[in-house]
Amino acid sequence: MSMIQSVYIHIPFCNRICHYCDFPKMLYQKKWIHNYLNALDTEIKTYYQNEKMKTIYIGGGTPTVLELEEFHQLLKIIDQFQKEKKYEYTIECNVESLTEDKIKYMKKYGVNRISIGVETFHSHHLKTINRMHTKQQVIDTIQLLKKYNFDNINIDLIYALPNETLSEVMMDIESFLQLKIPHLSTYSLMIEPHTTFYLQKQLPVAEEIDAFMYQAICQRLKQHGYIHYEISNFAQPGYASQHNLTYWNNEPYYGFGLGASGYIKEIRYTNTKSFTHYCNHQYRFEQETMTTRTKMENEMILGLRKREGINRNIFYKKYGQTIESVFPIQTLLEQGKLEAKQDWIFIPEDQIYRSNDILIEFIQ
Ligand SMILES: C[S@@+](CC[C@H](N)C(=O)[O-])C[C@H]1O[C@@H](n2cnc3c(N)ncnc32)[C@H](O)[C@@H]1O
Ligand code: SF4
């Protein structure tokens, strides 16, 4: 197994809870931060083997809700990771809590990629999902980031929100294009159990409408030179998220923090979502040792999320078997669910919105 060169760190605090969100998160309370950061530091010191990292990703939750000195402490904890000469270091932010002082600290500690949860630019939809910011705040924040030479910026958008029209979705894409930033993640709204939307009995839009919105988004971004490199991700050349590619390439990574998952030495694990357990240093919740079969399944399920798909030679090098000898590739190619070009196997463009149905075929 290749060396670990990526780390995900989870910061589970938010200032308010979005109606769609099922991630490990809780409302920010000052009294809990000190204990959490201490537990996180100990977890890292227990497991980290001093490898040089190519990618560091601090996600949440909303890492920037930490107050300035708490945020500084977090950056100091993360500073114990060695870095390769060329590395990507991302922090997830929201525009309400990202201040100029925090930006200065990020610069000082070598952060070089910013991901902002915007979700929509329409104030009435922001209200529906229980978010507070405005479009102007997004524009101002990005301008401020550019002033400090942060050019590798992503925003997250969600489409197919309750009662959202296609023209509103497309207006969001235009607003994104006007920001002149190199990366967009865009997800169709999922109604997850335990969320307010679920309790409100919100229904997802019809599959055909979802597919139609998705195709319109893909087309518009392509016209503007964005490469559609993964189901939900678009980047200008050279700006694909190296950290997320670690996941999709089925490579190992550390996961630290509440509810985080990781993949170390053949073991995939998930941390506890209990704040009390976590702060008592009972980190791991469950773990599974990967067999060759489960590794190969993951290779397919994760790899086919990338538009370029899976490389036959890399697969053979990793597992000593051809893809065809393990999975019913021929049938899927004949059904038009997969396509092959040179050494690559991928999901054809007109099938991407059905990806989940196709990926299921690889699980025994
Ligand atoms: C867990 S959030 C972390 C980012 C940060 N907390 C924020 O929201 O500003 C990562 C992204 O996942 C997406 N997301 C989370 N829950 C979702 C859902 N139920 N349906 C669609 N997208 C979702 C949102 O776009 C969100 O920005
Ligand atoms: S989407 Fe982000 S800001 Fe909203 S509740 Fe989830 S983690 Fe917090």
C-alpha cells in the first residue's frame, strides 16, 4: 500500500445548522473548544507517523467559526504535519465567520486553498435552508481573499432546492462565473434523515428535473472552460482538488476529529460522533480491514466518479488482475453504462446522472 500523504481534519462546530445537513456538527459553544482541540492534538500525536503530506484538508462543520485565538491554536496543531515541497492545504470557510485576521493567519501557516459554502445566491432560498449570508458578502469575501493572493478558491453550491426553478439554478451558475474563481462543487439537494428538511417532509425534485438541471449546469461550465473532472466537481486546468482525488484514487489518508473517517494500513475506520467519547480520547467508532476484493470494489466505485474513469494498467499494477477478470465490464460496455477509450474505462457523459445505479453493479 502506498504511503500516507493526505490528512483530513474535522472541526464540528457551526453558528447555525442548515436544514439539509447531516454531517457531524454541533452549535459552537466556547466552553467546548479547548477540550476538543486538546483531544484532536492528542489523536494526531497518537497516530501520525511523521510522513510528509501532499494534501491537508480542514473541513467541517465550519472551521472558521472558531474565534481568532482558537483558530490560531488549530493552525498551530495542524502545523505539526510535515509537508512536501508542493502541497495543497485547504480550509472550509463560510463568509460570515471568515475575517481578515483569520485570513492573515491562514497565509502565515501556509494554507493555499479555500473552500466556501455558498449553496445559493438567492436570498429566499438561503432563508429556506437556514443560512444568513448575502450574495454581496460572498463577493466581498472573495475579493478580500484575492487581496491576500489566495487564488485557489472553491465554492459549494446546491441545486434542486425546494421550489427552485431551472432559471434560478442557472442564475447561480452565472453568479459563480462572475466571481472568476477556478473551482466549483455543485450537489443536488439530498434529503437526509435527521435533518430539518426531512422532518418537514420536503420531497426531492423529480429525477428528470434533477437530470435536466445537472446537464444544463455541466454544459454552461464547459462553455466557460471548466473541466468536469468528477460527478460534482468542476475546475479550471490545474485546479482540480488534489485532496479529493486522493479519495477517488482509493489512496490512504489520515482522518482526525469527530466523526472523521480514514484509511490507514489496509484499515478503513470511522471516528465516534459522540462529543463526550471523543473528548475522553475514545476516538475510533468502527473499523474494517480491506480484503483484496473490497479494495478492488472501492477502486471501481470511487474511481468511476472521476470523468476520466479508471486506468486498466494502474488497476493491474495494484491488484495483479485485469478489471475484466473481476467485474462484468463487458456487459456494462454493451449496455452503454460504461465506455472504454485506450486504457481508460469511464461512465459516458449521458449516463453520469445515473452514476449511483451503475456503481452498485460493482458491489458483491
Ligand atoms: C458539510 S459542508 C461543509 C462546508 C461548510 N460547513 C459550509 O456549509 O459552509 C460541505 C458541503 O456539502 C454540501 N451538502 C451538505 N449536505 C448536503 C445535502 N443534504 N444535499 C446536498 N448537498 C449537501 C453543501 O454544499 C456543503 O457546503
Ligand atoms: S452545511 Fe456546513 S454550515 Fe451548514 S450545518 Fe452543515 S456543516 Fe454547518
